[in-house]
Amino acid sequence: MRDEERRVLMSGREYVGAARIDGPLVFVRGTHPVGYRELVECVDADGNVRLGMVLDTSDDAVVVQVFEGTDGLTMPGTRTRFRGRPLTVGVSDRMLGRVFDGLGRPVDGGPAPLADDEPDVNGRPINPTAREYPRDFIQTGISVIDGMNTLIRGQKLPIFSGNGLPHNELAAQIARQAKLRGGATDFAVVFAAMGVKHDVARFFMRSFEETGALDNVALFLSLADAPSIERIITPRTALTLAEHLAYDRGLHVLVVMTDMSNYCESLREISTLRGEIPSRKGYPGYLYSDLAELYERSGMIRGVKGSITQLPILTMPNDDISHPIPDLSGYITEGQIVFEREMNGRGIYPPVAGLPSLSRLMKDGIGGGMTREDHPHLASQLFAAYSYVKDVRNLASVIGEEELTPLDHQYMEFGEFFERRFVNQRRDEDRTIEQTLDLGWEALKLLPAEELHRVTDEELDAYYHGNGQS
Amino acid sequence: MNERIIGQVRRVNGPVIEAMGIGDARMLELVKVGESGLIGEIIKLSGNGATIQVYEDTTGVAPLDNVYGTGRPLSLELGPGLLGTIYDGIQRPLDALLALSGRFIERGVSAEALDRTRLWAFEPRVAVGDEVSAGAVLGVVQETSRIEHRVCAPPGVSGRLVSVAPAGEYRVDETIAVVSGPDGERELSMMQRWPIREPRPVAQRKPLDIPLITGQRVIDTLFPLAKGGTVAIPGGFGTGKTMTQHAIAKWCDADIIVYIGCGERGNEMTDVLNEFPKLVDPRTGKSLMERTILIANTSNMPVSAREASVYTGVTLAEYYRDQGYHVAVMADSTSRWAEALRELSGRMEEMPAEEGFPAYLPTRIAEFYERAGYAETLSGADGSVTIIGAVSPPGGDFSEPVTQHTKRFVRCFWGLDRQLANARHYPAISWLDSYSEYLGDVRPWWEERVGPDWATAREEIMELLQKEVRLLQVVKLVGPDALPDSQRFVIEVCSMFKNAFLQQSAFDDVDRYSTVEKQLRMLLAIMAYWRRGQEAIKRGVTLHKLKRVKAVQDLVKMKFTIPNESPEEFDRLMARLERGIDQLEAIYA
Ligand SMILES: Nc1ncnc2c1ncn2[C@@H]1O[C@H](COP(=O)(O)OP(=O)(O)O)[C@@H](O)[C@H]1O
Ligand SMILES: [Mg+2]
């Protein structure tokens, strides 16, 4: 008999009593040989079943992490069953329009939807040769994204935010306005909430409702009052559905995950309980690999119609971008939209910091035939000029604005226009890419042509001098 | 393969498995775990226990599962058919895995690294009766239209040839020669095996004095790398490590490229797979994929295989070096490799040193870079392995252990600067933090091959850049107006040098690659502006007027407007510059 078949047969066995309970971890001794990462059912004294997973297995003891927490479990009263297979989740497109908990069980009062498939929530690595390189431009209608940090279908582009900044508003606006040029496509939104408050979930629901999109949205909620350990599985459940919708049903799926910082904290909690050697700030050494397991579940696959675009949201502890959570995320994702508290304080929405934000996939998705031929050079020029603005502002703060050279004054004006007119927009304002690019040129017209090294003479003729004379 | 049961699983903790009941097993022996045959390697033996690092996801592995020994270490298959292939960290061909298990990589699937069905046209270079020793070229195979694969006698072989296959088509595992030596007869095929953790032998190491030309101006002109050398590219996320590695892989003058994607993004490997076959090597006119081997162990693939991937890559490189080729290895990112070591070490509950890394981290880093070098091969030819390692310091802080230890063992350092990257000044290689210890070694090559004034011009601009730092500090305090034009001109020339020379667009068809001639001409043009401009300012011409000379403005765009093929256009540009400044002087001086 094969090892795996044998273990499935053993899954009927129930072990009474736990050797130790520590936070979300339950230690069980004297079991049959249990497989690594097996699905576990812990039954409490009242007969309620809680799901868990094997974290460590040996001939001596098995360590189980219980996703629904261990509150109320007793050492003698806990009964454990090992299911001989990993944790799976039933998926189908009937899950759209519904609300689930972090493990994929409905919490909207409706019945569990019929499943078409039941894949392992951990997913499996995509073979790099099976991937299709993403290059389709998504117009979000937001200038600082479309113009400077373009979102591409199949990209993973997180928002690095801070407490109290309007990241939810921006994510909802992107979800509402995102479209491909050249028409509608089959789309869906999968929303995973980890450790956020009820009102955040409600905000997103209302926002989807207003646009009539709620039927295309599946929500997985593991809110602040749910056991923190459930957050570890929530994004995996959500991504498993996203993969089904994208690769089996051909939908273009936008996955919004918030707040990744809460996810990482749960991971740290377990690691600490297990006495693992921490790396930076107490986070486990495998945080990078663990996050990669989530973020890499995005993209496109050759010969398959659908796609997964990820928009993870994370709040940077102390607004510190070098904190391990944003830092490791930035190393994995394909760019980042970084929020700046100071911009927010000046009433600029979205408060996107111009310089540290980046879209790595932009280079292959913009330009002639995709957005407009001047886009690559224009974006590069705006970055260069805005970067100089920052230097000039520093200088002005030392020597006083009056002492600046006339050229530097022009840069100050450019910076002001760029932030107030180009970046800043209404929360329901949906600009076309042409409007965005034209606005960029309008900003550049505040500078003398000799300063614009990054654009070609032809582009200057067409967009700088061309319209400028009128 | 004769596999035997060597013990049973006792404990599973992620990719690390402890086994018990171990009788005969060897350190670093390749093993298979459980009925699905997950590939692993014995990394520790103690009493009747063993620690195994498993190269695949261990989900479902349980105590008492059998562990099978294979009797050999983790080794590579070396022979024709490597070029143009993409492998995972333990040399499983990803194309074959795609055919076997579809778009997701399943556990326990395996495929031979070299295709056993493919026929290769072999031409012998030896005859029966010849005495051969390790490294001797037995015959050749045209592996791709640009690379002749030299089938060499593997290390350890020596004796007289008792048979040699006639020219014809053979599979990689067919016998093409039989050598009779002191230990009896040995059949040789076009394929050999070599353990990944063991450096392949060479006849002797040679000094490094030929630059590896990358076509990237900031590198070749300011911080040159030598063939056989080592360099680290550290930088925070998004500062351009991968783009720099890609640019070098595309345009450098190595014969063979081994690109290791170690714990990084899947899409970046896809990008290479899509782009390289379409790109043409400016030197040979052939597709770049014909000289490239890819190793992809992306961040979501098992962490142990990430640890192995850098050794796999460098072993492949040594194999082509031994055939007399110059090979460049890109490892993106060596930090992920170091972190894999840390994770495995942590799971084995070893005592950590700095930041959780094991105490043997520096030794491992040193051993890895030590495999680079310029050598006389066993067959008497020259070959080299150059290692270009990306480093991803947490928080972009270069004081962390991986960056610091790497710095001890490499001789060239291209530090990426966050401020430059933020301003989209690419490549964001800092001209202040970077250095190359190969400068003196490659200087004769540049002076003989390119131009006698290379080193002087380079020194001159480096001095100006240093001077600029001091002037900018003054400007920060009192504003630019406080400086006289002669000093502001230093800032102007440096700014010109940065815009016109250092910045290089990877996306522009003309600019993405500069020949050494073009690099020197551009540098000399800017230095001519410096000299002529200084004179003009001394004679009373204002900086403002000087900057508006048309030829000066054209200097900024020369990288785009003057193609590699037309260096003579620089003569015209220089003449116009002289004339333009002469005219100014005539009017204002
Ligand atoms: N030489 C270059 N030319 C143009 N753009 C570049 C260059 N280097 C980096 N970039 C830009 O910076 C982004 C990040 O670069 P990348 O090499 O992926 O960073 P890292 O590997 O250090 O995280 C790229 O997606 C590209 O937009
Ligand atoms: Mg990179």
C-alpha cells in the first residue's frame, strides 16, 4: 500500500487528549505516522470541529496549528483526527457574490456553494516556462498610477501605506475604475481581509455595491475579532479561488489583500511560540519565502485566458519602508505604490510619493500601440524633474526661497503643479490615459526645453512646442 | 539506478528531514524520500541518524517513510544539449517538467537533464592509439550554431585510446571512446557527471588582465570587471540589480552565459525566455539564447533547491570553461541563497551567528566566489569563469552580513544607490561607493586596444566627480549663485557626464549597448567640453551662454544619435563644439 493511501485510511482514527497547548499550537503524542502539513480536525469538548495543519511531525509528537484558535480547548478533552491530506477548499464560480470566512465557509447566511474542484490551499509553484509575460495596460483612471507607475494585467503591485491613510479608498477606486483599453472583459474581484475591522469590510462591500459589481466579488473575511491564526490561511484560500477563476474559468481576477502586515504578525506569533531563531525584528527567517508563496500566485499562463492581478495593501509600521514587511514585499512584488503622510497632510489624494513608487512591469506595457508613444520618455522626464524639485526644496529650506535661481523657481512651480494638478484628483475622478499624459506635458511646460534631456526633439515638437503655442 | 533503503524518516520540519536507522550512508549522498521519491541530500550524519535537506515540497512526508540511497552525490549531467535550456536548481529541465506535470510543478516528477533521444553529430579529434589524459579534446559537436561543444576526457581519466567512434550521429550516453588506463578500460560517452559542490580542476590559474566588456558605460569605463573576476551588485529593492544582470547577460563579450534566478521572480525568468531568443548578439549575429543556460529556482520554489542552484550554475560554467570558453555567471540573488542557508540552519537548530545566519556563511561565500578565475584548462586552452552576484541587503543597508562578507571576497563592487534609482538615473550604480580592483590590470588592454588616453581621461573625470561632491555641499548651504562660473562649470560638466554618459537606457535600441570605442569617444568629447569650456569662461564667456551652444546640447544626446557603427560622427561633433565655442569667444571675450 502506498504511504498516502495508508494515511487516508488512518484518518478515521481519533486521538483523545493533547500533550500540550500553547497559543494556537496543539501538541499530540502517540499518533500513527502523520504527514507534514496534513489537515487536522480538533474537536473540542462541545463537539465543535476546528481545522488545523501539521507544522512539525516526528515519531515522538505532532505539532498542530489550529486556524480557529485554541480558546476553550482542554488537554484531556481535545480529540484530534488527521485527515491524510492537506487543507483544501471547495471552489467554483458560484462563490462570486458571496461572503466567506478565512477558511472558505459561507458567513452570509447562504448555503455552501457546490464545489467544482477542491484544490490544496497552499497551491503549487507555477513552472516559469508556463508563464506568459504580462504586458496589457490597465487604465485605472488615476494619473500617478497610469502615468508614472502603470498597472499591468497579471502584476502584483502592493500599496505601502500607513495607519489612517486612504489606502482603502485608493484600492476601491482602482477596483471600480480598472479597465482594459478596447473594451470590457470578464472580470472578478477576490477580496481577502486579514485582521481589519468590520467597517473596512463594509466600506469595500458598499463600494462594490454602488457600481453593481458585488455579483462579481467574493469576499474572504478574517476580521480583527477572528482568531489571529486564521489570517495565515485566509490569503491562501482567496488565492486558491482566484486561481480557479483565472485558469479554469478564464476570468481576469483582481485580488485585493488587506492588511498584509496583520498576516505577517500572525506568522511571527507562531514562529515565536515555536522558539524559532528570528531574523530581523523577530520575524522568522522564512518570511520572504512565505510571502513569495502568496505573491507569486499572480500572473498569466500561456494558452490560458484568465489572469491574476494582485493589489496587496500593507501598513508600514511607523511609516518605515525599511521595516521587514514592506522591505521583503518590495523584493518580491513587481513594484510598489508608496503613500506619504506629508502629502496626505497637504490634502493631496492619492498621497502617492512620487519617487519611491515603482511599477516594474510598466516598461513592457506602455508606449506606442499600448498607451501613447511619448509615455516612456515623458514618465522618465517627470521622475527626473520631480526628483530635482526635492533637491530644490531642501535648498530653499536652508537658503530661503528668494535666494533660488530663476531656474530653480521654475522647478518649484513645476513641483507644485505636479502634486496639485497631476497627482491630486477626486476620489471619483476617472482620467483617460491621454488626459493623464497631456497633464504631464502641461507640467513640463513650466520648465525650459533645454532642461528636458529625457525626451526626444520629436516629442518636444509634438507635445511641448506643438500645443504650447496655442 | 541501484537504490537501497538506508533508513526511515523520524521527523519532518519543512525542507529538513531527520532520518533514523541509518547504516551505510555517505555524507552528501543523494537520497530519495518516501514513495514519491522526493530528492534530497544528506547534510549531516551522527550515530544512526542523518539530516537530509529535501529539494522538493515535503507535504505529506511522515515518520517511518523509507529513505533510499543512490550511492552518489548530487551531480550534474554535463554534455551537449545544455545551451538554450532552462533548469531548476537541481538541473531538472523545466520544459520537460511542463510536459510531465503541466503548468504547476508537481512533487516527485523527474526528468533527465540531457535529452537521451537526441542525436548529435560527433566528429572525433583523436585516433586509436593516442595517449589521452583528463581534459583532452576527444571530439567536437556543433551544439548551437555559434558554440562548438568540445567533448573532453573527464577529470580522472588517462590512458591509451583503444577505440574511437567514427564521425557520425550519437546520443549523449552512447560510447564514443574507450580508454585503457592503469585501472583497466573505461568507456566514455559525450556525457559526464560532476558533483555540484566540488570545483572542477584546471591546469593552473592565470592573472586577470582582460576586461569583460559589458557594453555598459559606467561599468566598462569607470569600474571595469576582468574576465575571470568577481563582482557584487548590492542594492535595495527596485534599484536595478536584475536589470543590470540582464543587460550584462545580453551584451557582454563572454562566450557563454549562465543565468541563475535564485529565489527571485518567475516573471523575470519568463522575460529572459521570451526576449533572449529574439535578441541578436552584436558580435556573432546569432541569437543570444544560443549561448545561454538558465537556472530558475524562483522564490516560490523549494528553498533547499535555492541553496543548490548557485552551485549548479557555477558547475555548468566550469564545464564550459574547461572547453576553453569564457563564461559569465549571473547569480540573482546571492542573498536568497544565503537566506536559504539560514533557514536550513535554523531548522537544524544550529547556533546562529549574526542575524540568524550560520557561522559558516563567510566560508560558503568565499568558496563560491573562489570558483571564478581565469585558467589554463587541462587541455591547455584558456578559459574563464566570471561571477557577477547580486546582493539584496535588508532595508537597503549595506552593513548587513551578506553584503559585508561578500565584499571581503570580491574585487569589484557596483553599489546601487537608492537616490539615483528614485530619480530614475539608470543604471543606478553609484560613482562614489563603487570600486574596481581590476582597474590597473585591464588598463594595458584599454590603452593598447582602444586608446592611449583612456586612463587619463577616466582619472580626470573621477577627480571632477569628487570635486563636485565638495562643491555641492557648498551649494547646499549658500545656493549656487555664491559660486563663480568656473566652479559652477565643474558641476555643469559632472551633470553633463551623468546625463550624457553614465545614464544608459536599457530600452533604447542605440543606447542599450556601447562599444568600447564609442565609450571612449563619448568620454573624450565630454572632456573636450571641460577643457574648452574652462578656457572660454576664463576669457569672460558666461556659463549661461556656454550651455546654450547647440553642439553642447547635442553632446547630451550623442548616446542616442551616434550609433556604435559610426564613430567618425564624433569627429564632426567635436569640430562643431570647437567652432561653437570659438564663435562665443569671438563675440563675448
Ligand atoms: N538600466 C535600466 N534602464 C531602465 N530602467 C531600469 C534600469 N535598471 C532598472 N530600471 C527600472 O527599475 C526597475 C527595477 O529594476 P530591477 O533590476 O528589477 O531592480 P532590483 O532587481 O534591484 O529589485 C525596473 O523594472 C526598471 O523599471
Ligand atoms: Mg531583482
